[in-house]
Amino acid sequence: MKLCYSAFLPVAAVTSGVIAASLSSAQAAEIFSNTDTQIGANIEAVLGAFHSQEGYAQSETSAPGGRDWQEGFAKFGLDATHALGESSFYANVAWVSSATTGQGDAAGYTTGDERKTRLENLYAGWKSGNALPALGVDGIDFSLGRQRIQLGDGFLISGDALNFGEGVLGGDLDRGGAYYLAGRQSFENTAVLKLGGEQGWRGDVMWLASGNPAQAKSELAVANLERVTDNGTLGISYIDVLNTDDDYAFLYPDRENVKVYSVRGQGNAGVENLFLSGEYALQKNGSAGDENAWYLEAGWTFSDAAWTPSVSYRFSRFSDQYDPLFYGNGRALGTWFQGEVAANYGGPFNTNTRVHQLNASLSPFETLSFGAMWYDFTSLSDDAGPNTGGQELDLYAFWAPSEHWWVMPLIGHYTPDASATSGGTQLGSDSANLYTQLLVGFNF
């Protein structure tokens, strides 16, 4: 079967929102401190065991039938801050070791032979602190180097998190495996200027350079303006794809010079327990025409009820040639990787689709929660790629037995509308796929 890589490559299995939240809360172990300078060490690690009853036609190593595989990564490094009067300097350096073992993932992006240790973070910056009170605390934050960058909730940019292995294009796109866990998320080079404090008007001007061949090593210019209040955030953004690498541009033949204009909002509109979110992105593709993507979401938390149940519904639509860029799970599991099987292996990958999503969760204890996510996918055009319609139900739990450890089991039930032989991606049949995974994480 001949594969159209430009259609399939937008998938990017990013670490889920609960994982990202756990890792971001890790506190550095202090190794040096005085009045002006602090240096700390960080270690973060995640291990995962996965099983899929079905395989998906996404690479030359894809195969029908079940697959069992394991993934892991460890991120370790140092961060430092140094006070300079009212302002401060900061810096971070970190490495990531990653691996995939077993048979490789269900889409064949990895083969089980991936092992790699590489530099991940290397950046430094300056924060204004109280030096410019008119702009708020740290009203100027300027940084340079290798770092993870997110825009909004990750609808357009949530790090550079596509982590292919040896299974695609003969290994030319290999980034070290751990495809689902995606321990590598830093852009290869950045220049970021943030203006404004935590409230009121604030903005960002950024230059981001991807070193990821699976993203055609794209180079972006980004401008962002937000109004932040207690009731929510309204924002507008502009992204200009300045360049793609000639050696990998065939993966995204229409990406160079793409311009994206977006408007978004998120908050509770002054109503306690209410959650509202939405975004519209217009993509100007020059002679290739215009594309768009948008979503609307509403949720409610029953804060006075036992176990604090919450429910939400979201509708999202991505036009048939829309380029999803660097999207990811920016705020929670299922944010922009909609469906654990669909978003990671079977498709759709936030293009040529419309999606209905229902979420529900319960938290019987502060350290324990349960959740369910249901999706309905419909392909928009038969000419823009495979039929990735289907339905998926994911059930999961999240347990944090201590401040340094967490565990997350998940069971998924995915039913495609079509098999690979009838225009879909699931190899062998269109039978339901029972998918399981167990993740264990540690931070220090």
C-alpha cells in the first residue's frame, strides 16, 4: 500500500495534559543557594506499557494484528536563577534519554529499536521583576535558546512534540522513539519576548525554529496579544511559517509561507463552575487556498456534589487541507489529541474532520480521579485522505500516591467506520479495537 506521508504526518503524540501538569509541578532539588543565586537539579521520568489489538496503515512498517510495546523517557538537568537588583537572570539545561521496546507502536512509527540520549533544553533569559512596575511583576521576560513553547491551550502550538522512531522513511525522521510519551518537546532554537504581567493586557513576540525533520524543520514567526481578567482570557494570534527545510519540505508541500490568524477565548464569564472555551483559526495558504479550524466547548463542575463530578461537550471542525502545525494536549488529557487510538494511531489528526467530544470525571479523593471521554469522528472529504470516521470511548484513572509519583491506567474502545481495504486506516478489518495502556511517572 502506497502511503501519502503529507496526509499522515501531522499526528504528534504529545504527553497528555495530566502528565504535563505533573512534570511542570516538579520542584528542583536545591544544590546551591545564596542571597542572589539558586541552582537546582530536576529529574522527570515516565514509563508506559501499551497493547493494541489492531494496527494502522501509517508507515512502511505498519502491520495488521495486535502489538505490544513499551516506552520510556527520563529528563534530567539543572536550572539556575540569579538576582540582579530588581530583575533576574535564569537558565536551564537538560537532556532526555528515550526508548521504545517490544514490537513498536500500533501505527508503525516506531519499531522497538529506538534508544537515544540528546540535549533537550538549553536556554537563558531575563525577567524584569519589579524594575518596571507599570508593566507588572516580570512585565518583560526575554529568553533565547532550546525550550518548549505553547500558545493558548495548544490548538496551534504546544511544543515541538512529534517523536517518530525508526519506522518512518527508513528511520530518516527518527527522534529517539517514545512516540506516545513524547519526552522531547523543545524547539531547537527560539527568541521569545513576553510583555505584561498576569492580569490585563499582555503579549508575546516569538521566533521558533524546529529541528524536527518530521515537522520539516519549520521556522515560525509568532505574535500574540491577550486580555487577561479574573473571568477569563481573550486572545488573538498571528503565525507566519517563514521557512521549511528543502530536504523535508515534501512532507508539507504547502506549509512554507502559510499564515495563520486566530482568535480565542477561555474562562467562566463570571459564573462559578462554568467553563467556556473556543478558537477560530484562518489559514492563508497562498495559491493553495484558505483553510480553517475552529471549536466551541462548554463544561460544568458540580463543586458541591460528592466526588466533584464535571461534564463537558466540545465540537471541533478542521477543513480538508488544514495544516494543524504543532498542536498538542495543552491543558488536559484529550485537549487536542482527541481519542487515544484515533489521535495517536488511526486518525484523524486534526485535519479533514469534525469531532463531537463528551467528557466526564469524578474525584473521590484529592489524589485520585476517574474519567471518561467519548468521541465521534466524521471525515469531511473522501478526496483529502483516508476515511478516519469512527467512534471511541476512553476510560482512565489518575492516582498520585505521593508528590513525586503518579499512575495512570487507561482502556480505549475504538471502532472505525472503514478498514484499510475500504478506504480507512485500520489494517485487517474494521472490527473494534480494545486498547490498553499503563503509565507510571516520577519527578524530583
